[in-house]
Amino acid sequence: MRKVALSWYKGNINYINKLKEFDIPYIVLSPEEDINWEIIGGIIFIGGEDIHPSFYNEKIQEDNLEINIERDKFEFELLDIAFNKKLPILGICRGCQLINVYFKGNLYQDLIRYKRENIIKEIHWRVDEKDSYHEIDLNKDSFLYKILGKEKTIVNSSHHQAIKRLGDNLKISAKFLDNGLEIIEGIEHKNYPFLLGVQWHPERLNNEDTEKLFKLFHYLLL
């Protein structure tokens, strides 16, 4: 059986534990090591630092961004290879945003400022090292809806950035309306067999939705 690749070698313990929970074979990728694509059956782009705004043709506008250019370059290269190989792709939090930027979309650089300015009402980031939670609406005409089988679900929230302009050939599969501002919570490619991005962190949840998502990814490796 081929393996699921995790896109970055740091901050991945929750992803590793979730893959182990469902007996999904995995490898961890690093820019310091050669990659054997023959054994990779799918790739998960994990959460973490903010994507440098230069990748979506903007300058840094906020003073609270955590940037890792080495990681940005590495993961964009991974995504390009995986996409051209037509591998199953799942982006989580940063990974969802990475997919959007790869397809020429852009991001809100800081939702915390939007909250401070009363543009949004919800807290989407972690507080006291704990995730926030809110309900999202799923698009019934989406692959994500087919996986989860419901129009609404509760997700954890741990992000201070979000998708602003949707990338080319992508569609919204889930969203949350925050004081009139549409926060995109899930995306997928219009034509690609399995390319999903979710803004929440299923690897930190223990529920039926997470089980369905990871088990389907496992099935695609067979």
C-alpha cells in the first residue's frame, strides 16, 4: 500500500496521531531529504505558519504574521508535483489557504484586526491555547457534502487568516457568515478527482466527520 505524505516535518504530531488512529501508513516530507514519489498515494498539507503575502502579490500589511519562506517554497513545489501526478490532496488550515494561493487566489491577512474593528463578531483563532468552535454551512453541490452527508456541522477554529478571493477553478464547499462577511471554510477543485481544503482542524477532533474524511483518504491509497 502506498502512503500518505505529510507536507512538513514540524508541528505534525496531531496529524501523525490521527493517521495512526485509523491505521493509515504515512511518511513525513522535508526539504532536506529526497522524495520517493512512487510510494506516495496522497498528500496532506498541514497547518502552521502564514503564507508570505508576496505569493499572492501583496506586501505584509500586519505585524503579527509568522512567516517561513523555506516552507512556502517547498510546499508550493510539492503541491505542483502532486497536482500534476493527480494524487489525492487534502489541505488543512494553512494547507487550505496554500491551495487557494496556488490557484491564484488571495487571503485576508488578519481576521483579528477585523474583529477589533467590529467587521466580524466571531473569534476564529485559539484563545488560551484552546480552539474556538462554530457552525458552518456545506454546499449541497460539493464533494465535501457527499463525504460528510450533512448541510451543517460544528468545526473547531484556529486561524487568524482566511481565503479572500477564491482561486481559479476552485469552488466553495463550506462557509460561515460572520456579521455579513463570508468566511470560506472549505474549498475543492471543480474538475480534479480529490482536491479538498478545509479551514478547520479535523486532526484535533474526534467525531464522525473526521472519521469519514480520513477513512476516505485511506481508501484512496488502496
